[in-house]
Amino acid sequence: MNSAVRGKSVLILTHGGPSVGGGHISRCFALAEAFEELGVPVFWLINPEGAVLLREKGVMADSIAELEGSFSSPIKIILQAVEQFTPSLCLIDSYTHASDLLAALRRKCLLAIIDDERSRPVEEECDFVLNYNLGAEKIGYIPGRAELLLGPCYALLRREFWDITPEKGESILILPGASDPLNTGETFLLWWKKEWAAAQLVLGPLVKKERVDFLTSAAEEKDNFNVLFNPPNLPALMAGARAVICTSSVSSYEALALGKPLAVFQVAENQVSIGREIALQNLGKNLGFWGTWDQPELQDTLFFSSCKPQKIRVNAGGAVEAAAAVLKRLG
């Protein structure tokens, strides 16, 4: 362990599950991997559903404290849970945290916030703001209030993406998210024509078993459409894909880091600005919010799958860059 960070630790406060999705956990997990790569232990304070996802990712049980109710719990209860870890840094990733909680945490240690859209002036409430989204520099953070880690040079991608080599494949990879809350998988399967390129639909870990079983069975009727449930080799599948269709979430940055031709759509409001920036910067096709486009629009976009890979503008090792920037302050 680097002597500059010996004795330091990080506590991540976040949540995930069927009602929240898996995006917060995915990007926090990538940052946790980076901190641990740099010799700093990471602990988690998370809701029970999120704790299940962490254990499935291999996080040791003694690194996890469960908090029923998550950010809706009384501040006193949250602080009591935090105190058992005595962290050097608390990292929050949630859209429901309150200002009084942030103030209380900041009195105990340094505070970092993963943010998306600056819906409030979070830079006045913490020591670090991390927003790795395209266009993050344009949304009004005030310099000098907190250290700003902005843009895709800090993209929070999992360890598997740090050194992976992309290849030219034949299948189009479809990623509707960890829980696919709008049931887009069924519609993609219905729309997909037999004369189109082969497709692989990846269902995330929060998709219910009955839906997985139904889609897997229904896909057997189409020779060019395959359904995969929570595959452990997703990074390799993406690296070998011909192109990617996904929500404008962490998955879109993974595809961009690999230089893949990309089309995105949105199933939540916090994804809208990302899709818009992807289109503005000519990095891919933005289909728009789910329900505002149909099969003809999807068919019109399929030309992108034969386009040349995009110039890579997302740092696959951005999680390490972000962790290293924070550790300079901790040291």
C-alpha cells in the first residue's frame, strides 16, 4: 500500500434494486475497484436489495452494512452506521440525498458526490464533485467551491474494460438496463426482422425470472435474435460486437470507450442529456425517449452498425483517474 494513503478508507453510500435500477451500484463498483487498485479499502452502506447485487459481484460481506430504507432513513440512523467505519472519505451516489445529511457527513470526513445534471448546487455541499458525463463542463458548476472532476476522462467503467481490446464482430448487442423497467426487451424482440443483422439482447440481473424465461423461449422463434441473462462475459461480448444499442447510461460509455458504433435511447430523465450530447458530438445515434419512436425509426438507424468505429473519446481507465485525484487530497 502507498504510504501516502496508508490508514485511509472510503465509505460508499448508495442504493440499487428493482425500483432504483443498477446504475448507481455499477459506477460506484467501478470506482471501488479503482480505490482498491490504489491500495485503499472500500466499505459500503447500502439498502438490502443493493447489498444482494454487491455480494453477487464478489464484495465481501464484512465490507457491507445494510441500511433498511436507505436515504429515507433518519439522519441519526445513517450517521450511526457511518461511524462504525470511521472513513476518510464518504462517497454518495443517489438522487434522493438531503442537504442536511451532506452537511452532517462533511463534518465527519471529506465528502464526494457523483452527480449527473446539477439539479442543485452540489459543489457547495461537498469536497469533490464527480460528473463523468459528456457535456458536464457546460452545466454550471462553480469553480472554487469543490474540486470538480468533470467529463469522460473520469468515466467510471469496471476493471474489465480498462485494458480490453475491441474486435469487429457480426452481432448487434442490445442493452436495455439492469432491470429494463419499461419492458423494452419484448418490443425489441417483436420488432426485429429476419433480414436484419443478428442481435443479442442482454437482460440485466434485476429482470424478473418469468420475463427472462418468456423472452428466452420467444426468441427461439427467430434465428437472428438471441437472449442472454446477466452474462459474466459482458465486456467481452461488447468488445466483440458489431455495434451497440443501449440506454444512455453507463453502458453507452462502455461502448464509446471501445469505439463501437452506437445508438442510444432513454428510459429515465437523467439519461436524456447524455443521449443529446452523444448526438451533438456525433458519437452515435440518439433515438430518444422510449415510446417516442417505433420500428421504422429503429430500422432507419441500423445503417450505423456498418459504420466505422468512432474515435475513442471516453477514458476506459477513468475510474483510476478519479480515484487518484481524490487520493491526492486524502494524502
